[in-house]
Amino acid sequence: MMAPMAEGVVDFEGLVAAQRRGLEALARRLVWDAEEARDVVQAAMTQAWAQRGALKDSAAAAGWLRRIVVTQAMSHLRRRKLWNGFASLLFVEPRAVESMEADAERREHQAQLATALDALSPKQSTAFSLRYLEGLSIDEVADAMAIDRGTVRVHLQRAVKALREKGVLPEKELP
């Protein structure tokens, strides 16, 4: 991890430089769009810069930044859902999900999963993405979303049930 510059002060620029790539990957998994993910990370870095004085423990810095990115991504998903609702009222098609890999079958499954995740509540979608796509533990998801373990489990259970009902998640795909 990174060493504090002075007692109680964290090198913010160094922290961001070290964490940025991972935060952008996390944001891409949460919002399923590379450009929107960069916007989410930029907004999170702006918020983190404004709150940098509150960060005293360099050991907690990566989790602190991840929590800010997750919060920004959930806000972004709420806004996107609102605007997609307006678009459907105006008979405008929402933007298609871009493919993540060259393999056509995998792209199709990812597009279906992204569409299904977009239909979930932002908290369910975020919990599912953090747990099963990013591989975080239940405790890490709870920390990133600033909610307790039981609430994470409820969001995961509801997300998995909804995704299975939509046919994008086979019965035995998750543990």
C-alpha cells in the first residue's frame, strides 16, 4: 500500500495513480459502458478530492476510493434508468450495449446479461456485479456499498432470482 506523506496525510495523487486502472475496470463492470465508466470514475475522483482531508488511514484508501466509485455508479445507474424510461415514453430506443469481446456467443450473452442487469434495481445490479463479476466477497460488497451483509445477501438473492427468471443465468451457474 502507499505510505502516508506525513502523519495522517495520504498522497492523494499517488493513490489515484495506483488505483485508477482498477477503479475504471470496476466502473465498466457496473455500468457496462467504457465511456460512462470513465465519467463515473472522473466524478468519483472529483468527490474524493473534495473529501481527501477525511482520509487519514492509507491502509483504507483503496476501499475508500472503491466505495466512492460504487456510489457514483449507483447514482449513474439510477439516472440512466430514469432517462431510459423517458426515452421509452418518447419512443426513442435506448443505446445498445457494446460488445465486451470478439466472440459472438459471449457478446450475445453479455448483452443479454447487461440488459437484464439494467432492469434490476441499482442496488441489486451493483451487488450482483461486485459479487459475481468482480469476485468480491460478501463483506467487501457490503463495505463497497456501505450496507450490511444481510442486505447484500437479500439484493443478491433477488438479483439471481430475477436473472434466472429472464433466462440469462442458468440454474447452476453460480455457487
